[in-house]
Amino acid sequence: MSRRIYVNGAVWLLLLTAALWLPLIGGYMALASRVLVYALAAMGLNLLLGFTGCMSFGEAAYFGLGGYGTGLFLTHLTHSTVLAVIAGTIVGGLAAFLFGPLVMRRRGIYFAMITVAIGQIFYFIAERWNSFTGGEDGLAGFSRQPLHLGFAIVPLDAVAFYYFVLFFFAIGAGVIALLLHSPLGHTFIAIRENRRRAQFLGIHVERYVWASFAIAGVIAGLAGALNALQNNFISPINLYWVESGNLVIMAVLGGMRSFWGPLVGAIIFVGIQDYVSSYFPNNWETFIGGLFIVAVIFFPNGILGIVRRRMKAA
Amino acid sequence: MSLLRLTNISRVFGKLVALQNVELEMEEGRLYAVIGPNGAGKTTLFNLISGFFPATSGEIWFDGRQINRVPAANRVALGLVRTFQITEVFPELSVFENVRIGVEAEARCSTRPWPGRALIRQINQRVEELLETTGLSAQAGRIVSELAHGDQRVVEVTMALSRRPKLLLLDEPTAGMGQEETAHMVRLIRDLHVRQQQSILFIEHDMDLVFGIADRITVLNYGKVLATGTPRDVAADPLVQAAYLGEASA
């Protein structure tokens, strides 16, 4: 119990002070924002994957939709960055909510397949609908606008944007944490542990899978919205199944059973992507793939799984 | 009025007739056993009652309602809660957490994303009460998969009790247990029956156990009811002796 407080305190302290220490170890703020964006999406996915036990391979759909929602909102409707984030979150969440009934009855590999299929539908729509989404060139021409805080106008430069992302990351992570300690979260975990037992305790398993899917979609939409603002750009690639796979890799690499696992996974993934791709621009993914194989074989509970085991043994 | 009534129940799997024209009636507060050799259709009977799959024909009445088409999860809310022959628990959670899932479902708050303190206190209190009833208090914090087999089965029974069943269905509650564990489970079943007037329908293999505690017994063989009655009547029934008891004592 008390250890959890220390761990959480340390994580938040490190995230809050990133602007101070990150440059010292050769990082830069845009990289940190990227990590947070993907960590948030992977944590949302992990609610489904690690805590409800549903193998979703289509989270990029809601991540990408969040991005398109935000981009289109800024292009056509408003100059408020915050409203655009909210709009993207709603778009991603609503899509997941509406597609939930299609996926909630599927299990295992069938769940993975249908979630991929739905994701690919959105990918092809975004790729083909040139006049609205910019087609395969992606949607550009919008940019994050300064924040109007009432007493000041804050331009979102790299450092300010990091804290902007951290603010929403904190909300998303806080919601997930509260959820996992609530009856609803307990029920999700029960479904992961044993669907049959849950059903015969009177739990309507499918409705809860739907709820988990929708909540993961909201979080993915939020992360996708922030991603669009980070790049001032969104392209169909963000909807593609490879992006879904990346999120799964982050969750598994860091540890599916751990709350902070996806954050650790995102740090490793984005870190390798950034560092290795400057030396091997065309095959940095080989490193990720290799690491993923090693992880699945030797530490199936992810990096935090090892840490936890060590701490237990000590 | 009877609590549970099966009229002319049959279940067919392809060409296999697993149950044929089974009649069963049970009053509230009874401890009722279904026995029979392997493959007699005992677990199939439980699966029909609990809604695991539907009956091919016949009617299932529970607490004054015909429940043939009621989904499994809803039957639990009606008061029909079962355990499984092969223990079904939440293996990686603690004993406390296992029971809490059921308590939260019973409190109809499983959908609550942020419960109040009063609700949490109430839930925890009820979990502790249940653990006390089944003698698991000392093990509350342990991960269920690390418990002995017998204790895991007790956890499953405790979870079932968390839904305050009107009728508790126990599928071979002592399966795979040693002598001591069996004695503990039998004591638990009898306690629930005597002290809390819990209605219990259970499947059992162990003959001595059944004759020792059941009010009434139904004997199944090849999917048909061979005999129904008090333990004494059933034991004296020549058909039963031929089909089952003879075999068991051989």
C-alpha cells in the first residue's frame, strides 16, 4: 500500500519536472510529449487488454478518429485548442461506443479480428475521402492555438505543450486509476480472470466489455486529439492497424498487468523509435520487434512484471 | 409452493439423449441431492437449471416463474446460483477480492465507477461477514490460486453465497478433496442448511455423504430418473441397488 504511494509519487514527480531533467540526458520536450500521448493511448487500451482481458487490435481507429476530430474541428469550427481536444475525445469515444455492440460478443482471436476490421474501415475512409480528410496526404493546415486562460494568453511552445499534454494525461490516468479501484473496475478484472464465473455471479459480461471498450475509446480519442495537436497534422497512418499494433506492443512490453506498464512501454518504444531511427531510419522497427519477441518469451508480464517479481523476492 | 420444479425435462445433444423426461420438485429450505453414475446426466441437469444451455423440451419453474428463456446472468438475480464441478474462481485475485465481486453484484453497484465511502464500507463489511460464515477470514488476503484445492472450492461456495441465493446449486462440492477437506465441506453445507435454512440442491458422488445429510435424493441413470425419495427409501429401492449401489460397493 505505502509502496504504491511512493511509486505514484515518484512517477508524477518525474513527469512534472521533466522540463528540468530531460535536456540533461539528451532528451527534448517534444519527445516527452510524444511519450505521454502514446502512453495515454496505451493505458486506455490496457484497460481493455490487461484489465478486462480483451485482445483489441484496433485501438488506432479511435486514436486516429480523435486526431481527425480535433484537426477538422480546428480547421472548420473553432480556434479553441481545448474545445478541439474535447471534440476529438468525443469523436473517438462515440465511435467506440457505437461499435461496442459489434465487438462485445466476440472472444479471443475473434475479438482481435473484428477490432482490426473496424479499424481498417476508418483507415480506408480517411485515405479515400480527399475533400474532407485530405486523403492519403493527411490533414494539415490546422495548428494548435495559444491558450486563453483569462489572465494570460499562453502560446503552446514545446515546453508549454508538454504541460498541456501532461494535464490531460493526468486526467486520463486519474480516471483509469479511479475506475480500477471501483466496483466497475473490479468487475472488468473479474471478467478477465474468469468470464464463466462472472456470468454465473449474475454479471452481464457483454455489457461490461462494451463499457470497457467505450472507455478505452474515449481515452484513445483524447490521446489521438493530443497527437494531432503535437504534430499539427494527422494522417491515415494514425488509423492503420500497425498503429494499433504499436499500442499493443507498448502495453505488453511495459507490463499489461501493471497500471504504469504502458507508460514504461511507451518510453521504451518512443525512445527506441527516436534514437535508433536516427542511425537506422529504415529498419528501427527491427529493434522493437526483437525486443518484443524477447519480452514475450522471457518476461511475459513486461518490464514492470520483472521489477515486481524482484521486489517480491527481496 | 415448490421452489424448483422441473416438468418433463429432456435434453438432446445430436443423437445423445442426455436427459429424458426428468421430473424433479423441491421445496424451500430443503437439502436435496442428485446422485447417479458417471454420464447419468447430473451436470447436464445443473446446466439446464442454471441456464448454461436451454432444455430441448420441458419446463423449468423457479420460485413461481417459468424460467426456460431467462438468461443465465438473470437467473442469478432471481436467486439461482451455482458452483461448478471444476472449480471456477478468479484465480489471480485474493480471496477477499473474489467474494467482493459477488457482493458488489448483489448490491447492484457493479456499474459504479466511483462509489461513496459508505457503500465501500458496507461492501467490505458484507465480504467479511461471508468469509466469517465459511471460515475463510484468516485467508482473506491470499491469492486464490495459491490456496489448497479444498479451500478454493470453499471460496467458490462463498462467492455463490454472496448473491444470497434462494437456491444454492453445488456441483460435486467435494470432488477431488481429501478426507479432512470433505469433512469441512460437509460441515459447511450442513451448517448452511440447518442454521440459515439455505435451500441447497447438490450433485454428489460420495454415497455416504449423500445419505448422511440429504433430506431427499433423486437418482439419475442414463438420463432418466430411477428413483426419488428419502435416503432410506432410495437405499431400499431395488432398481437403485441394481444400477448404482451395487456397482459402487463392488
